Amino acid sequence: MFFIMCAQVSVLLAGLWILCTWGELADGAGVSIVGGKKIKAHSKPWMASIQVNKTHICGGFLIQDQWVLTAAYCKEICKRLDLASVLLGGHSLKDEKNTIRLEIKRCETPPTFNVKTNVDDIMLVKLKDKVKVKKEKVKPVKLPTKYKDVPPKTKCQVIGWGYTDPKVKMPSDVLRGVDVAIIGHDDCTRLYNNKRVITEDMLCAGNKKPPHDTCTGDQGGPLECKKNVVGLVSGRTGCGDPKKPGVYTYLSKRHMSWIDEIIKGQSHNTFGIND
């Protein structure tokens, strides 16, 4: 029924089919922050809200003056770049004062991305224009330069505008964060009853106090450990279930090499408006 309704909308309202497609995808993803708290306004000047028709779809973060990093799970937005945009410098999504809205030039995803396993769930979004970071209250985040394992029990924070209640399917108006702790790969795999493989390019983190977790709309948002961004929210199932902790794309040496190659133009897998 939902699919039929979406098809009808696509016929009647040109271009809005992307919202229907995303609605199906996001509901299946199950990753705003549930049980978290509001983040101090403008304390994360690199946060990005990736939107379709000015509606928040995914999180992300500015890593260079023309590049935003997010999850490949969010690549549906790139099928209609004429409807997509990135909002930078925001705190309340209802108040765009002192924010920057930029159009998207193209999206880049690894050819190895697997939507079912979340392997290589990472995407680069190139903006049409460069952000004048010195003049704006926006600046890129520093990415890792050293690649050390993040030990289990490391305290971290994940940030986003996603659902605050999985039963009320609306993104949070203000930016929120929740505390989580890293869970070892083997322990995480056991929690998923060995039905999910946690690779060396992923991180697993959760909070034993339910419901404290990420939720739909947080995909692509940053995972910070000891004030360093070490990963990003990946697409997955469940909101606030301590028995199914969050799985994150780790900014491993392999992923950072891919990012460098794309930005330097050495190789790419473009997912753009004509795909």
C-alpha cells in the first residue's frame, strides 16, 4: 500500500518520489538520538544536515571546504540532486538564521558498499561551492591521522537530528547527543547472535541504559571518542535496544585512503543525478 501511494505521489508531484523511497529505506534502517540530550548550540561547527526538499534525511560532517562525509546508506538522496541540499552551521532545523545551505554537485560511494551488511558504508558528498570557513561559523572537523584501535569501554558520543522516539517518526528540531561505549567486535557479534559480521572497518557501541541510542535520521552523523571523530553512524536495525548496539563505520586506514583518493581525484565511483 505504501509503495502504491508513493508511486501516485511521484506522478502527481514531480520529484517528490525521492521522499517516499527514502521513507521506506529509513524505516527499515532504524537508526535521532533516543534518550540523549541537547547539544550546546553551535558547539559542533562541522555538523551537516543532508536534506531533500529542506527536510532532514541524514547527518554528516564537513571534512574540507567542499566535502561532507556521510553514510553510503543515504545515497538515495543523490538520485535527485536537484531536490537535495546540505545545511551547515545549524542547531535548530526550524531556524536557519546564520546557516549556510549549499547544493550538492555529486556523491561518491565505494563500489564495495553492501546495504545488507553495511560493509564500507561511507559516502563523500561534494558541494557545488566551497564554504568560506574563515568568514562563517562553520569549519571542517579534523580527521584521524593515526590509526589505533579504539579499545572496548572507551566512552564516546554520537550526535544527530534523528528520531527521539522510534514511535514518533519525526526528526529532532535541535541537535542532540547521546553517550555510548565501545563494545568489542566479538562481543558485538555475539549480541547479534552471530547473524552480523563486525569487520575491522566497523565499530560497535552502545549504552546499557535503554533507550539510549541512535535512531532513524542519524545515519552519517559522527561518532566522537575522546573529542576525536573516529567513525560515523551506519544504517542498521533497531532504536535504543541495548541487545542490538549501534554499528558504526570506522575511519580506518583503508577508509581514510579511499577518502584521500576521491578528494585528490585519483579514483572515484560517482553516484549522481543521471544514475
